[in-house]
Amino acid sequence: MGAKASKTSGNAVIDNIAGLNLSENAKQAAESLLAQFPNDIRFTSGRRSAAKQASAMATNVAAKRKWIQLTYKDTPQRAALQKWVDDHPEAIRADQITAGLVKVMNSWKEADLRNFSRHMSGDAFDVAPVSGPIGEQIKVAISVLPKLQWHTFNEGGLEIWHAQF
């Protein structure tokens, strides 16, 4: 199954579900959404390496310095990343922030990475926001996906549609 390729909100859209590199539960959920909304669903993220996770976060941190603290559950991993941001006010560009966050994440074990973000195990994906009645229908469909562990449509004050399994 494929998803249409395009650009949305500065995020590249993954042009097919295989390209998301998801776990089985997340893959089945993505396929379900695409089957229900083939002309409207645009996946912007699936599995991420530490470097890709840091890069995705850095863009948001550059816009909002407390984004990590406002977005992620309170864990030692969140605290370590937010501390790095707070300790480096000179890091204002996304590339500078990415480099610092990667250094922090590279010290973590695999379980720590997954505990911080399900993207890192392929157990999460993001969908480009859709406005209007179709967008509302998609939100409902996301909220009832099988094996959904958590979802949000707002991360740290930014509109980001996220589902994790």
C-alpha cells in the first residue's frame, strides 16, 4: 500500500508504508488509516534513529526551548535532553541542537531510547495534520486504532499528530 508523496508543514512525507520501517502493530495501524483515507493520509515519520529523532526534536526546540519538557513524559532521558538544551543557550540553530541531543542519546541503552520515544523502536508514526471534517474523521480513526498505546494531536504546543503502539 502506498501513500501519496508531498511536502507538508516542512516535513517530508514518506511515500509508502514500508518506508516507515514500523513494528507490526504500528504497520497494521498505518495500513488501516491509509485504507480508510487513501487521499488524505500523509505519514511524516515512522522509525527513527537517534540522529533522526534528535533532528526532528531540534527543529521544535529551536522554535520553543522548553519543547522537550512540554512534550515528553517525565523520565531521566527527558531531563538529560532538556538539561543539555538549558545548559547550551548558544545553540540556537537546529543543526547545533541536533548535535548536542545526539551526544546525549548516544550514551543511552536501547531500552532508554525506546522509553524516551517509541519512534526509535518503530512503534510510532506521525501523520500530517488535515483540516476540516476529514481531519476530524482522521482524528477519531487514530484514537480507536487497535493496540494504540497513546496518541496526541498537540506536542508541546505544536500541532503534531502522533500515534504510538
